[in-house]
Amino acid sequence: MFKTTPKKALPPMRAGERESRAGGEQYCLSPLPLPVNSEYAGDVAHIDVRHDEATMDIRQGASPDSMMTAGHILSGLTLFMSGFGLLLLMIAVAKNSLYNMVFIGWGGGLYTGFLFVFMLSIVWMNTLLKRMPPIRLHRQRREVAFVVDPPGRFWLPAPQNLWVVSIVGAIAMGSGLVVVVDLGEWLRGAEDLFPLTVFVIHTSSMAFLFVYPSIYDLICRFCKRERRTVLVPWEEVVAVCGFNPSLGPGAITGFGWNFALLPPDPERPGYTLPGAGIIVSVGGLPGALAQWEYLRRFMEEGAEAITPSVREWGVECYEAYVAREKAECKRTNDMARWRRFRRKRLWEHARFAHWYTEYRMKHILPKAVPSDWLAEWSKPLPKSQWAKPSQAVSELSEHLRAAYQRGEKFVEMGDIEQRFGVAAPPSAQQPYPSLPFRANAEGVDSL
């Protein structure tokens, strides 16, 4: 029988190569940081969270859109429970009894709905963001720092595992509903004893989600499964743009373009280091080229060669957005549009979403790395100590600029090295130097 899963990895792609498979396409933009003749160099995916004259941190940041979606769900659940509570109240009025039970059940339902949104949009998302360290680029050293997971599977689920949050969240929501009901019964005198058992279960399940990450890290440290920071040469980092169909039952449901920056495994050509890299959604091939050109220009030309994207989160940004919409509605004398706009923003809790996104960016995302992470490595170097581009990069860049003047396109040239007869120096196929990831750790070795 024909086997569709190869036992060995395919040969690693080179800059300029293109591969089509299963309805999707993949464009390799590196290794070798070569200009792609993008009309724009922009942070399309908003992954540049910090940069200075020497370093840049890239990562998937927080977005107010997810918080507004959570606000939409919370408003819907609140409306549903309010309607259900009103129905129960009408039944209680008709029977002239069970008023206490109606209000207790209504309060329990509201609390359960709040916990559902709180667990997913706040607790789990914060845990996920704190477990996603950034990628740090150092243009003067021409190195990129990736945080790499230990190889193989671990018997203990990671704190950001959705199954962990789902199971513990279900326990917290179920026990929370029972706590509200039993507490109401106890307050009105129907129960003599305080519902201590279910209260302990509820508070313990809530506390577990906050203390489990520290317990997990401690066990990993005891089992010698700590993450490490690997320093990858800039000219060996792999940048890929992929176009893949989204498959549903019996049909293709959509298409998506992704940009990925990945560290290759020097000892296993065709593979990448586990748990490292970044994959973000971009609008298309031009967006991927612009994103790669943004990173390449920072590394090759400096911070003055790039223009960061406009910030799209925060209370100040939201208030400016509301002011523009209000001014437009007044200009067109369309106050009905303004009322619809205000109702939608209130329904989505948009102001809170922007405020909490700003809080996340300033206080949650920095916790993804220790305070002393790469402190010495990240310092600027004297210009005499700056690493220089390889001869292959310089020669190929000149050939490409001449080809662009002739109207050729990067994605249509194929393997750039073969096209212009310039061979890159072979990889050493030795482990990259690595550093401990945890705080107050010392030492440099190989992965």
C-alpha cells in the first residue's frame, strides 16, 4: 500500500524555492536574509513588541478582538440567564411561592456564565501568553535567540493545555453553581451548616489554575526538563510563507496565509527545534513578504530603516476611535448610526477590552521571560565588534537588486543560490550554543 507519510524529512528548502502540495503552497524566504523586493516593509502581524538600536523582541501579542468576543459571549449569557430568570419569576408569581429559589438559581446561573468567560478569556489566555516567550533578534551579533522545549513528550500536561483548563474549569463552574445555591439556602435558614465542602472544592479548583504553572516548572526542573535559550545564527534562520486550505467535512471551508520564523535543527536537516519559532497569520503573499522585509531591514540596516505599526489597542486608542466615529456621525447627521455603534461597543464591553489588552501588554507579556533573560547578551556592542554579513549574502543581494531592476520577482526565481551560482557556506551541523532559560541561571553550553 502506498504510504503518504515519509519516514525521513524532505530536503530543507532554500531561499526562493516554492513547493505545492495538497492544495497548498509554501514559499521559502530564507535561510540567507536576502531582499525580496517587497514594496513595503511593515509589521503586518503586529509581532514587534519592543525594539531598540541593537535588539528586537517579536511575539504574538494580546489583541482587543479576543476580549471583545469574550464580552459578546458574556453579554449573551447574561441576557439568556436574565430571560430565564424572568420566566422562573413569572412562574413563581403565578404560584405565589419559591421566590427565594428563583433568585438563588438566577444568581447561580449568572455566576456560572461569568466563570465560563473568565476561565477562557482571562485565566487561560493569561497563562498561554505567559508561557510564550518572545524571539529576540540581535542585529549587531547577527544572532536570534529562541526558547526551545526539551525533546520528547512529558507525562505532565503543560499549564496552557486546554484540556487542563477545561476539566478544572468545569469543576469550578459546577461547584460554583452549587456554592451559590447552598449559600443561598444557608443564608435564608433552610440549611444549618455552612456548605464548607463544596466551597473548598470551588476555591481549590480556582486556585489550582494560578498555582499549577509554578508547580509544573518545579517538577520540570526536578526532572531535568527545563527550557533553554538557543542562539541561532541569523543567516540560518528559516522564514517561510504558507498558503493552506482549511478543510471541513467533505469540503474546503477557507484559505489562510501564514508567515513563520523557525530555528532549524543543525543535527537533523529538514527539521526544526521543538517548541520554538513563531507562526502568524498574514493577509497574503505580499503581507508575508512585507513582514519578512521588516525583520530583514532591522537586522541588516537598523531600527531607523523600519516604521513600526500604529498601536491598535489601549484606552487612548479606543477613545480616539470613538471620537472619530462620533464626528463622522455628526458630519453626516446620522445619529441612528451613532446609537447602533454605542450599543455594539457596550454589548462587547469594548472599553474594558482595550483597557485590559493594554494591561496585558504592559504587565502580563513581560512575565513570559525572567527579568534577567539574556541581559548580558542583549547589550549593544562597539561597532568594531559587530558581526558582518557573509560573502554569499552580499553577492546574492547585489544579484537580486539587479534582477529586480529587470522586472523579475523573487517568488518566481526558484533557488536563488543555484540561479546565480553562489553557494552559501555549508552548515556546521553542530548544536547551537544555548543558555538556561530560568532566572538566575548561569552557563553556556550546546543544546
